[in-house]
Amino acid sequence: MPRYFTEEHEWIDTEGDSATVGITDYAQEQLGDIVFVELPETGAEVVKGKDAAVVESVKAASDVYAPISGEVTETNSALEDDPGLVNSSPEEEGWFFRLTVSDKGELDGLMDEAAYKSFVDNL
């Protein structure tokens, strides 16, 4: 399952026409302790580069942008009761939502893991 990254520190795993989205370990470190996550509604259409969710920490609130366009098929309800999952497991258990990919071509502009690591190292 290929994983891609955005310059806004979202990650996306793709499997066929389905994808899972969350924020990176780097992003959760910058935010600090996550206290609340607002997820999109199931069935909502998200657009690449537009806000899809909100994450609030003790430091700030931040938008989570859709890495690609598609229809939200599932949200991580565990985050409602335990938003700290984003801190403890940002790139696994702390995922935000799943979607049906509307245009696989939108993945072309995203970074692979090596490119993202290089990007973060230069921040």
C-alpha cells in the first residue's frame, strides 16, 4: 500500500480506489497535545488542498487538508473519545478519515516517504 505525503504534513495510504488520511508524526509534534478532532461527515466530498478536518491542541487549532479529492466513506470514531491517539499513533491508529479516490492523477504531485523526510529535514 503506497503512502504519500503533502507539504502541509498530511499522509495518505492508497489501496485501489480507497485511501486513508491522517497527519504525520512531525505535524503532531509541532501541535503538541491534541485535545479535540473535528472530522468530516461520512458522504462529504473533500477537495484536494481544501480543509477537510480540524485538529485542536493545547497550542493551537489547525486545519487538516485533503491530500486528494474524493468522498468520505468512514471517519475514525475512536478520535472522538481519545483525540490523544493522534499523538500516540499519528501514522497508524490516529488516522482521520477514509475516502473513495475520485482522481488517482492527483497523487502525482505528492511526495513519497524519502522526499517527505528530506522536506522535513530542511524545515
